[in-house]
Amino acid sequence: MSAEHELPRLLTVEQLASLFVCSTEKIKRMLRRGELPGFKFGKCWFVRSEDLERELKTEVHSERHLRRSA
């Protein structure tokens, strides 16, 4: 990823929802289920950008999808 398009070190639920063009509730649900790597600090969820990048690379290589299959 180029320097001008680098993700922040920590991403919020709102930032992830914007990035994936989905609702914040979907992101929270995926975090609770362990479908996205993250941690809760108080009442707020956060995802480390390097964990997200690693997870997405794994998803692509394993041909699994973050979305639920129909």
C-alpha cells in the first residue's frame, strides 16, 4: 500500500464500515463472531491495520469469503 493510502494503525468500527461499504452493525457482528480480528477497549471495538491486512491476505489465499454464503 502506498504511503498516501496507508491505513491508520487502529481502525474503528465506523472506519471499517466505510471501508467495506456496510453497516457498523455488520462489522460489530463480524468482530463478535471472530470473523474479523479485533479487540474491545471499554465499549469500543478496534482493529489493528496490520491484523486486518493479514486476515484479508489469508482470506484471499484460502478462497474463503468474509461474507456469509447464500
